[in-house]
Amino acid sequence: MGPLSGYMILDLSRVLAGPWASQIFADLGAEVIKIERPGKGDDTRAWGPPFVEESGISAYFCAANRGKKSVTIDMGTQQGQALIKRLAEKSDVVLENFKCGGLAKLGLGHEDLLKLNPRLIYCSITGFGQTGPYRNRAGYDFLMQGMGGLMAVTGEPDGEPMKAGVAVVDILTGLYASNAVMAALLERERSGLGQHIDLALFDVQIAAMANQVSSYLVSGEPPPRLGNAHPSIVPYQVFATKDGHIILAIGNDDQFARFATLAGAPELSQDERFAANPARVKNRAILVPLLETLLAARTTKDWTEALEAFGIPGGPINDFAAIDADPQVQARGIFKQLAPGLRGVASPIRFSRSAVKDNLPPPPLGADTAEVLSSVLEFSEEDISKLREEKII
């Protein structure tokens, strides 16, 4: 049994940040009811190719919607809004990522639903939050990476600013949302009351700048773009090898001394310019070219094996095919079969006792509408048929 078994999540979100959070809840055993538009559903159902051949569902949708129930309801109608309210009365959590005030116009805002269910945890995910001059702006991951500082430190020093290769702000916001909701559920055990959570992509992006923004706040100096190098650790970057590239991620002076010996240049670790990390950071322009020459003399495989033998952090840059073939990936069961023609990524959460329910495929659009209305709201077949005829569901 999953640790969130018995909890019901009403998921009004779409695309990535909200669905990422609700997928975590589903993995942990909660019943996640995903509300989608009749006919079209979540926008990401059409974000492809690629699509799963057997089901026609996009790979993008599959990434964030396993283990959920799909219920189609037209929230633009009064009857649809009434259905959402009735489901919210039965739910522990409502998760939504409409623009600020969007659901309040439909009578489905946090104030409306908390009146109906005072124990409800209502989590709103927006681009810029519920307050401030930007609150009515739409939020997109790419925009947040730019406005929130990530692109200012990503890319080559002389190149254009670069975004990350995956929508990291959406993913991180989903993780913050799941943490916030679970904390609110714990607090509810003491107070007996629900509450509203205001979560903004913009806030998350700035918070996630971690040591980079902290360095600015301490020094007053904006950190520069350094490509694959680290602003405060050297050597900690990508180096070319005889046949490719390798990451060298040396985190302390002992590791550097071992590397210098391994590379046949023990004198580097004795040089006062390189012996300690602060000196290596100061003199990176001198040290890095020396290391480039050393690392270019051997293959990536040779270096990977040698670094592991000497206890020095480093390794190859894998594409997804290499990851798929990696023995560590296979041993941990990180890729798993969810359905015919569909493989997915396992949840990284592993409990010693509790189960993680990450082996269910994403739902076809509206597949669970009748079942949820029947089991949760106790609608009859006649009631459900009438809603279908009226195109409410």
C-alpha cells in the first residue's frame, strides 16, 4: 500500500508543472482524478510526435500522467462547474494551474471551494503568483529560465544565453508543489483545516538558483556564464578525450592530488597555484589548458575506468541509448514496461516498506468518467447518460 493511499486528488492542471506534482501523488498511492476538456483533453496529448503506436497518446503526455484517472468535464458550463464542486467536496487536494483568478470567475477559486470543504488543500500554480504586478501574466518555462536567472549563467562565455535541455522550472515547481501539499496535509492533522497554496514558477526558478544567487547576494557581483565549468570549483567541467569527452568533477584537494598522480603530473598538486581549490579557481585560466593536454591523451573509456579505480568523480556524457544500456540503470529497473509499446521511467522514490505505484500507464481521454461519477458521486447510469447527451462530460 502506498503512503498516500486513501487520499483523493482532484487535478485541474495541465501541461507539465501541475501534472508532474499529481503524478508523484499517484505514484505514492493517492487516487488522482484528472479533469480534462471533452474532445481535446490536456494540451500535451497532441504534443508530438512521437506518439505511442498502440494508444495514440503522445510521449510528452506519458511523461507526467501515469497512474491517473481521466474524467472529461466541460468546466465552462454551470453543470460542469457543479460537478467539479461536488468532486472537490469529496477531495483532499485540488491542484490547478490556471491563470491568476481564472477559476474564481467560474466559482471554482480557492475561496469558493474551501467554503464547501474547509479541510481542502487547494494548490494554485501560476507563472508569477497571486500577488505583484506580474500576477496576470501567463507563465512559460522558457520565459522563467530567462527572467529568473538560469539563462544568465547557462551557455558559453562568448555565446548566447542558453536554456536547459528540459523544462526544469516546470519540473522543480511540480516537486515544490508536491512537498507543499504533503506538508499542508500533515498540518491539517493538527489544525483540522485546509488552506490555499500560492506557488509561482518565477519564485521557484529564483529559489533554485541556489549557490549562484547566494554568491550574488554575498558579493554583489552577478556570476558569469562559464559553459560547462563551475564558478567556485576547479576542475569541474567537461574535457575532450582522445575519442570524445568526459566530465571531471573534482570536489576537494585530496581528489585533485590523486588525479594529478593518475594523470602523470603529480607536481600540479604541489604547485601553490593549484594545491588548494581557491587557488585553482583564481588560476583556472592557467590550469585548465594543462589539464586539457593531459586528458586528450587517453580515451573516454580509459579515463572512466581509471578515475573510478582512483576514487575520483568523473564519467562519460551518455545519450539516452547509452543510459538504456547502462548496467546500473538495468539493475535499478529505472526503465519499465507500462503497457504494450510503452516504456516509462520509474519513480526515483524507494521505500523500505511502502509501495510505489509507478507501473500504470497514462489514461486514455475520458476513460474513467463514468466510473468516477458512479463511485465517487453515486450517479446512476441514467444520470451519466444524460450528462453525455448534454455534452457536459
